[in-house]
Amino acid sequence: MQDPKEQAKQRISELSEELKRHNYNYYVLNSPEITDFEFDKKMKELQKLESEYPEFLSEDSPTQKVGSDTDRQKGFFSRKRHRFGMFSLANTYNMEELYAFDARIKKAVEGMPCTYVCELKFDGTAMSLTYEDGILTHAVTRGDGEVGDDVIENVRMISGIKENISEGLELDRHPERRYLEIRGEVYMPYPAFDALNKEKEIEDEPPFANPRNAASGSLKLQDPEIVKERGLAITLYQIASENEICATHLENMELIRKCGLPVSKHIRLCSNIDQVMEYIGEWDKKRSELDYATDGIVIKVNELQAQKALGFTAKSPRWATAYKFQAERALTRLLSIDYQVGRTGAITPVANLEPVLLSGTTVKRASLHNYDCIRELDIHDGDYVYVEKGGEIIPKITAVELSMRQEGAGIPEFPEFCPDCGARLERNEGEAKHFCPNRNGCPTQIKAAFEHFASRKAMNINAGEATIAQLYDKGYIRKLSDLYKLGPEQLLTLDSWKEKSASNFLESVEASKKRPFRCVLFALGIRHIGETTAKLLAKEFGNIDALSSATREELLATEEIGEIMADSILDYFHNLENLKIIQELRSFGLNFAVSQEQPKTGALSGKNIVISGNFSISRDEMKQLIEDNGGKNQSGLSSKTDYFVTGEKCGPAKIVKARKLGIKPISEEEFYKIINSHEQS
């Protein structure tokens, strides 16, 4: 029989490695494999074992370190050390533990004033804003609690962020406020989350599991303009400073509010732990009414002197804790499973459920993702299943109630053939989904391909889902090139279409012929090739002929192109039907090459350029002008920056940083002179 001490040592090692992996999945990959509740259970088990066997406690243990959101392998963002450590919060799902927390606090600060502040716990990603002399200079992720990624260019795109708060800080009267780190949570409200996942669904890309993952993933994007479209929000909840700013946490929050920065509307001062319990009970019921995800309540000691006396553990403040809500789930019966065909032919099983009330809404359907998901859950026909809302919004089946399974219940059969066109389904090695390979003959795929082709970021043709469906059902369109053959006589047969509707449509079709190559390439709908990748490929290869004849090695040598993307591109161009469609589209005048007016070399060849402020043209046009002249857009200033182009309302913090780096700012007019002088030489 194994020695208990050896058993404990082995279990501590297993739990440590497992929790480190889950931390990486959660913070870096934004793809957690287990729920917060399951993670917290494992963490508490590890804490208990380390307490009983302290000789096996290491400094590297997950109980001693904050989970890090920094991916050292990517290195796109500069890293910055927090002047004041960013700690994680201890948490509990148990009311009794809150009473114990209160008892510890009262005993430790006996004789000192002590009240509590309750706030909603936002389910997002932690952020630290640095203000120097009232000017925003850095926006750093929590990282490992000591060092994080500076994502300031992306944070500037968040509504509510202010570049200058010096007036609200009243620095002349309060010099102690000259350096502040203001902490908060970046999150994605439900409406923005819904819109983002709907877009991903259209593109047949994996949706984000919850708003927290979406917010965290968006902050690490390399293009701030895309971040701007994501609709992120931020709420601030703490001031960190070497000097005492105010006497209480609540007064600090009021100062932040006075500076015009966003603070929670639902913050509340509680005189005792019973009032804290009332607040928790109130929001456990009301949280479904919010338009953003909250997974609990944060309880903090209000008086800063008491906070100072209480101090910190290795990874958490002793003066604060979080009560986490249990995920709401419901038990209901599985009625049937539908198999839906996506734009790229991916087959997604969707469970039809007996309607059940969950988090304030009636749930009737839940995605089962793929064949493996059905097998892992061991779902049988007519099973009673538990449904939860991942991140409070996406219904998902989490388990089967085996005690209610009917005797002899069958196992759902995943289809061998496409439910739409009847083609035999395929499943590529290493991929979870089955696919219908009949891209050019499957009605669902054809209509979805037209919707993608006509979309705003592709060809921007005035044709939505209903229009495409009518055109297809009437037999007017089968290949993408058919859109360019349509005339008024066909369009006027569509329901409710008059001369004006037909004219607007035809004008948009004609205008689409001027769309740049990168948009046309994206519009083709090559599997796994999104808008950003299409832009990179257009820039790298210059025209469709060079891209279609590229080898696998040449594709893999291109920035951000991995093996799956490379193989997808090769498969697309090896299909004769696809090549024929490209030739037909080319005959109608579509742009299949970077135009002569857009040279890949020029006045800015090899130069790194940062732009800031408003210009006489849009930021997108400004960036395109830089690329057209051979330059490379940078999101942030660095020692490698060659030109810093400033427009109106340029961020003052950037100007300060440019001076520190010895980079001379240039105006829009000076920028044009550099380009023009090269053209005239």
C-alpha cells in the first residue's frame, strides 16, 4: 500500500501541472476546457494538500502565483512591469465562508473603522491604466501579476477611455495624484458579443464560448481598427498609488467618476456582513437583467488604512474576496437533433429541447458542436440533459441525467450524407467537424457563398439573405459570376422590388468591380481565409495568378499562414470549377491584382510608420496609403519607428513618448511631401 505522504506528493504534482495547463488555456488561449467551478474545486484541493504537507509547497505552485495572460512566444506587444502588483482574488461559493471572512477581518482590524463595499464582478479581463501627470501612457494586461503586455493602442479604441484626466485630478492641489495605476475590467457586452458570434457563424468560424473569452481575445489583436469594431467596454474598480489618494475605496471610485472614467453604477457601501448578504441575494436574482456577464460579487474593505493593515497573501489581498454565483442550469428532455450545413460545408449538430426557462429566457435549442461532442456526452435518444448558459448567454448541454434514461434508448446516428444535397460527408484528419465536399452543388453552401461574396467587407453588393434566397430559388444565380449577368427584367420579378430597388442593386454590382484585390480574394470564400489573411496574401503575392501557382512552402513562408490555411488554399486552386469561376469574374472586370497605382515599393519602402489623430482622409485610407508606398503600419511607437505622422487630436501621451524615443513627429502635409518627392524623382 502506497505511503500517504507519497500519495499526497504525487497528487500535489498532478494538480499543479493540471492547473498550470488550465491557466494557460484560460488566460492565453482564451479556450478553457473546464468551468470556473471545476477549476476552483481543484485549486482548493491543492491548497488543502499543501497546507497538510507544507514540505511539498513550491514557489512555482499555482496557489502561489497569479495565472498569466502573457504569451511569451508571440512577442507582438511590448511588456511592462506593474509598479504595484496586480493580484487575483480569493473566492468562494459558500455563504459560511463569507461569515468566516468577516470574522477574520474584524479580528485583524479590531478598533479600526471597517465597512464593506460591494461591486458586481465583471466577467472580463483585468487591465491597468497608467496615468502620468493625468495623461494616459500605458494600458497593461495583468500578465503574471508583475509584468503584462502593453496593449494601449487597442485600449484607446474602447468607449469610455480618456487620454487626459488632469482636470479631474486637480494636480495643482493634489501632486500625489501625478502617478496613478487605475485598475479595471475590460468586457464585451452581450449585444456586441452576439453580433461578433453571428459574424463568426456566417464565416463558419468557431464562435467564442463566452464574452470573457471574446474580450480577452480582442485585446490581443494586432489591428486596433478591428478592436474598435468589437464594441468592448471597461469598468474601473481600483486606484493603485504609492501615495494615499483618498481615505476610502468609495472616495477613490468617486474621484475616478469625477475624471469622466467609467465606474460601476451598482457599487454599494455596506455597514456589516448582513448587508453584504442582502446585496448578494439581490443580484443573484437581478443579474439576468444586465446586458453584460457577471459571475459574482466582489466584497472589499472600504477603509484604506484597514486595507493596509490587512495586507496581502502571495497572490491575493486579505481585505477582499469574491462570492461567485453558481452557474444556473436546467434539466430538460432532448427531443431530436438537427444537422445544419454551414457556408464552408461544416456540419453542426443542434439539439432540439423541450422548452425550459434558464436565466430569464426560454431555451429550445443548444449546439452540440460536432460528432465527438455527442459521443463524449454519451447522449442517447430521448435523454434528459442538463443545460447551462456558457458565460450566461450560449445554451450548452453539459451532462446527461443517466438515472432518467429510458431502457433501450438508441444512440443518435451522425449522418453519412449531407442533409441538404446528399453528398457523402468527409472528415479531414485532425479536424473535429464533418464537411459536405459539394461546394458548388449544395444549395445551402451556394446561397451562403453568395451572402459572403456580397457582404460589406467583401464586394459590398446590395443583396442580403432574403434577396439571395429569391435569386437562387428563381434559378437566376448558381455561380458567383451570375450576379454580374442580372438585369432589371429579372430583378423586377422579385417580391416587392421596384425600379429603385433594381437600380440600387445594379449600381452596387457595378461599383463592386472597383473593389481592391484583397476584398475580392476575401469574397471568394476560401476556407479558413478571413479578411486579415486575405489582405496579407494580396500584399505578399500581388495577384491571383501568383497566389494560385504558389507552392506549399511559399505559402507557409508567408506571415501568419499555417499548415491548415496553406492546405486550404492549395485545395481551392486545385479545383477546376473554382478556377473557371475566377476566370468568369475576371472577364467582368473584377480586380485580381494589386493595381499599378499601389506599388509594393516606394518612398516608404522598409519604413515603419505610426499614425495618430484625425486626418483629411480616413485612418483606413491613411494606412492603405502607407502600404501602397511600401511602408509598414505599426500600432505603437518603438525604437524601430521611422515616421510618426500626427493629425488633429493626436494623443498627447504618444507625443511625449515619441520625444523620449527621439522620434520627430511629422504632420500630414509633411508626410505627403515625402511621398510626392519620391514620385517626382
